[in-house]
Amino acid sequence: PRMTKEALKQLCKQHKLYQTPYLNDILYLHFKGYSKIENLEEYTGLKCLFLESNGLLEISGLENQKELRCLYIQQNLIDRIENLEHCTKLTNLNLSQNRITTIENLSCLPELSSLMMTNNYLETSDDIEHLIDCPNISVLDLSHNRIDDTDIVHILKRMKNLAVLTLTGNPVIRKIDNYRKTLIVHLPNLKHLDDRPVFPQERACTEAWAKGGRDAEKKERERWQEMEREKIRKSVSALWSLRDEARIKRE
């Protein structure tokens, strides 16, 4: 199947979108078997483009999509990140389940905040080093690649805005000593790591561990437990006070 102008208009009609191309801010082109992105020149108003689950071999044909915010191009046959320099407003990019071996050519996207790269062929720290040039990324999914280089920690800790990180399914997890604690210490803004969130108590205990070892971690955990007990005592006391006030009013 080809992404012809007639096919695009037919899809717009099918999804109850505008027949005038530039009026559309969203376009659904997924599960169509396309091997090439083409004939989107008139769709200049697109903000969200769905291209997943096709047979796309490369990223191209997006020179006129200057308003694009979200590009979903996962589950294709793409082996290189390229030709996105015109999509300067892009904030969300999903390239999962492709054949990409290196993260590159993303520094031209100053507003990029979410990058999904699960199930690709990334292996070493060199393959992801380009992330340092993408300072606004806050959500990063590198799960189920082939990363086994512990030097990725030095790259990730330079991503100052990183808040959500997923590395599940990479061999490197077993190579990093105290994996979860190490990443929490090096990523001060991290709010979610792999399968669970990073709560303030865990961060405080982890930072104490980094400074003074297990004894310091134990003391910090006990301090938090005492704080929780104090909160409960205050809540119970407040409830008793409310009950006493109500009883006095009744009397």
C-alpha cells in the first residue's frame, strides 16, 4: 500500500476528520502496511501523527510538519533516527520496537521531553551518549535493549531533568552495584525508576546510605518511621479534640 493523497483523504473521511488537509491536527496512519512516509506536504497543521505498526524503513517526509508535537512511529523497520530537524516543536517521540542501534540527531528538538526506545538494539554507552545533548528529556524508556555498559550511569546523571527512567530487561542492571540506590543517588530529580516510584522516604534513606553506609540508612529510616508515628499521634489527637468539642456543644 502507498500513502497516496487519495488514500490519506479516504482515511480522514473514515476517521471523521477534515477533508481539507491543513485543518487536521491529528492523523491516524497506523496498521496500514506503509513502507514510506509521503504526500504529507499539505498536512501542515498536524500536531499528532500515528504511524506505528507499518513497514517503514526510514523517517522521512516530515519537512512540512513544523507544528508536530507527538510522533508515534513504533513497531516499524527503522534503523536510524534522522530527518526530524523541521519538527522543532516535538515533545513526545516513540521509536520503540525498531532496529535502531544508536540514539542520534535529536539535539535539533529543543522541546523533546519524552523518548520511548524500548526493544531496539542499543548496547553501549556510546550508543546513548547523544542524550546529553537533549537536556529537556524527563521521560526515558530504554527497556529491553542490549545495554551492558555500566558507563551509562555517567551519561544518565548528566540528564538534569530526568524524572522517569526505565531500564528493565537490560543486562547492565545486574552489573551496576546496588543498582536502584546508585541511580537514585545520581539522579536527584528521579521520581520513577523501572516498575515503581521513588518516594521521598526512599530517596532520603538512599542519600543517607551514600554518605554513611548501612548504619546511616538505618538511622534515617528510623527517623522517617518516627515522623510517621508522630503524624498518626497528631491525627488521633485532633480527632479526640473534635469529639470533645462536639460533646461540649451538645451539653
